[in-house]
Amino acid sequence: MLFDGQPVAAGSENELARWRGRHVGIIFQFFHLIPTLTAFENVLLALELGGAGGLPRSEWRARAGSCLASVEMGSYLHRLPSELSGGQQQRVAIARAIANDPPLIVADEPTGNLDSRTVGAVFGLLEGLTLAGKTVVYVTHDREPAGSCSRTRRPAS
């Protein structure tokens, strides 16, 4: 497989992990936030592990705060995941996924555990990422928001 003209499978496991950290943001269905870290610290950790998208370390804190603000979580920086609703946790997960400014966002059922009002907000955020030039690939069983995608694929029956 080629990504931006470069083979993805070439390289050691460590090189592939660094590549993923720089090029792919992942949004999980069950958030996978670290429960002992605040929302801010969860996003900051993504910067630490993913290479920070080339940002100098002195700008990481500002970047983490900016990512959380972009998903309307700027006033929840110091809250633990257990102090957040499911929709808020998913917003933190999205902020974490975009922290390294990856060109590709992959989301596995990003709204599977959310109420219908929050589903629209999360898909709105994903659509905003697409409009900002990111490639967003997600799996969903929810046909309504999937209808706004530029491309869809249904499983073979």
C-alpha cells in the first residue's frame, strides 16, 4: 500500500509506529482515554507519542489546548474522563486524534455509544475536518450522517 507515494509496509515496527503517529489520527468507538489523565493530558500524551506534527516541545501545551477548544472542550481541560459524559469523552478522543495534525483520520464507529443529539455534533466535527482538507474514513451503521459523505460503501449483501 502506498500513502502519498510512499510504501507503508516498509520499515521496522518502530518506524511504522512513528509513521502512524505522524500520519494517522485514530478515533475509537470506546474512546480509549487514559482514566488517570485529564482531558488536556490525554491530548498532550498524543503529541508526545506521535512526534507532535513537527511542533517544537514549547508549543505542545498550546496545541493541546487549541485542539480541545476546537471540539468545544476548552473549559474541561482539567477533568478526568470519569467526570465527562460519553459525548465529551468522544470530543476529547477527536482532539487527541487531530493533535499531531495528521492528513488521515480513521474512526471506528465514532458515535456507536452516543445519544442521537451528540451523534450529529460528532459527525459535524468530522465533516469540519474534511472541509479543512483532512481525509476522514469512518465505519458507521448510522445511515443518516453517512448520507452526507462524499463517498460511501455498503457491505455486500
